[in-house]
Amino acid sequence: MSESTNFIVKALAERLHDRQQSGLLRQLSTADHLVDFCSNDYLGFARSAKLKARIQQADLSDNTNRTGATGSRLLAGQTELANQVEQQLADFYQTENALVFNSGYDANIGLMACLPQAGDTLLTDELIHASMIDGARLSYANRQRFRHNDLDDLSAKLQQANESRQQGQQVFVAVESIYSMDGDMAPLPELANLCEQYNAALLVDEAHATGVYGSNGEGLVVAYGLQDRVLARVHTFGKALGVHGAAIVGPTVLRNYLINFARSFIYTTALPPHSFLAIRCAHEHLQAQATVAERLQKTIRHFQERVLTALPESQWTTSQSPIQCLIIPGNDNARYVAKEAQWAGFDVRAILSPTVPAGQERLRICLHVFNTTSEIDQLISVLQSALANVLT
């Protein structure tokens, strides 16, 4: 390596060393031998033999003879299959149209960066996904954060934005329906009312609600009957649906706008036919699993009942979703309890500061339809012992 390259490599190594010394070094690891209390595979679709067989059959029946998209959707990557799947998604999510992106990250980056323009105001809940934050940073709009799920704080900021709004300037409010780090729900009906009161557009990331809420898994917006009062929804397929990709759904004009202005859509190679077929199959499989969401809710109730009995003094975030978070202040304490769970055979991960605020370090426990009551009871017993060691 050249002297200049050596200098840069040394600087990178020093930064990694500093992160390691602070106990925050990230590393890739596998946990195939552990009981899954970590993944976003809430419905078990990623491990479903029936869904896998459905996708394999769809691949065999596909007559395009293409393994790759060969280009962006605006060049060689557009197919009739993509059009068909997007119309099926629009019908499923009860809206006019849909546009598929390569991932939820790509969808949020594209939406947030291109929709609010210079002079517009973008109000974001302080706990939105990192992908929404990154997209907002790429926008030229005036961005403000409001306190998490705080309707009064949002109302004050909406009023302030309205008072300074010039002709043609727009106001956008961006939230998640289920928050990934706390597992709690956004007050969507109240948010929709506020947005209408102040003539603002509501953007909802449904990543952790897709497949889990709604009569057929359409998400919380449809569950509340708000689909005509939300400008854009982001549905990702790599969590509860067990495949890959994402879609932004909403009015046809939004789809056309994104095709023209969303850089993460315009300048990337399209998903291959296999991915579009998998997205279609996952939604068909979801509609064939009439009781799967009910079974998941039963698992959540059992977990919470056991926690109340075995860990009455523990502190949990307010969540009725599959994401259950045990607050364990201090990185070392949270890391210790997570390690004890892993040694006992359970894949549980600690979420440390600065990813969450200091004092809000936690275990993020994800529940699934395939977690048995015995596994849940054993996990809670391990947590009980580990917490006793931390508190003494």
C-alpha cells in the first residue's frame, strides 16, 4: 500500500479500536443454534416450508427466463410482472397504487428525500427509523423533531409551521405505526386529525405492522380505516412477510412522482423476477393464514402475563406488539443480561447507548408464533436470575 493509503488505514483502525474500547464495536455473528427471540420474523414466514414451496413453484412457472433485472426500472428492468405485483399490492393495501423498492431503507430514503422540498416543513417523531432520518437529512426541507407520540408538542410545531408558511409551501409529518425500538403504537387517528386540522400530509412507516395488524395483515393504517387520510405508507416485506423488498403505497400521483424524483428508485438496478414472485407469494400465503395474527397476539399475552408474575419490579416499554423491551440501565448491565440469556440458549440482544439514550439501555425481545410457552417461560426464568445479579 502507498504511504497515503497506510495513513488512512491506520486512522480507520484507530477509530475501530476506540469503538472496541467503549464496548460498542459491531460485529457480524450467527445464532442458528439459539431459540429465536431476536428476529423480525414475527409470523414465522421466513422459515415456512409452505411459503418456500409456493415460491419455488412460482419460479418454475415463470416464463421470463431471467434471473436478474438487468437494469433499473426506467431502463431495462421494467417488466409486466412488476406492474402486476404492484397492482396486487395496491389492492391488498386498499389504495390506488404501489411502487416497489429494493428494501425498506431504499423506500424511506427515496420518499423522505424527494417529497418535502426546500421551504417545506418536515416534522418527524424523534424515534423514527434510521432510514427515515437519513432520508430527511437528504431533503432540503426545514426539519424539526417532535417528542415521541406527543400530540401537544406536534400540535405546537404544526401551528408554528402554519404561521410561517408561505404560499405553495407544504408541511409533512412522518411517523412509524409500530416503533422498532419501543414496540409501541403511534396514535394514528389523532395524528390524522391533527394533520387535517393544519393541512399537513401524514407519512407512515408500517414496517413492523405489515402482516401483523389489520384484518388481513394490511397494517395499522387500514386497521384504523385511515388509508384515505394518509399520503404515503411504507410496507416492508423482509420482516413479518419473510421475503425481501418494500413498497410505497398511496395515490397514483404519488407513484408517478416517486418514479420521477426518488433517486433510490431511479438509480438502482431493479429487483429480479424471483423477488417480485416471492412478494406475491408471501401476500397470498398471508391471506391463507387466517389465524396467524391471532396466534401471535396469544403469544404476546402469555409473555406479558408471565412477566407480571415473575418480574413484577422490572421496567418494560409500553407495547402490545411483538416487540417487548426490558429496560436495563447501563451498557454493561444490559450486555450482561443478554449474554446470560444467550448462554442459556436464547437469541436475545442488548440495545446499547448511544443507539438508545443513556439510561434507556434494554433487551429487545421479539416474539413469534413459533415461540412455545415453554421457551417463553424458560427465557423469563433466565432473565429473573440475571436481573437479580445485576440489582445486587
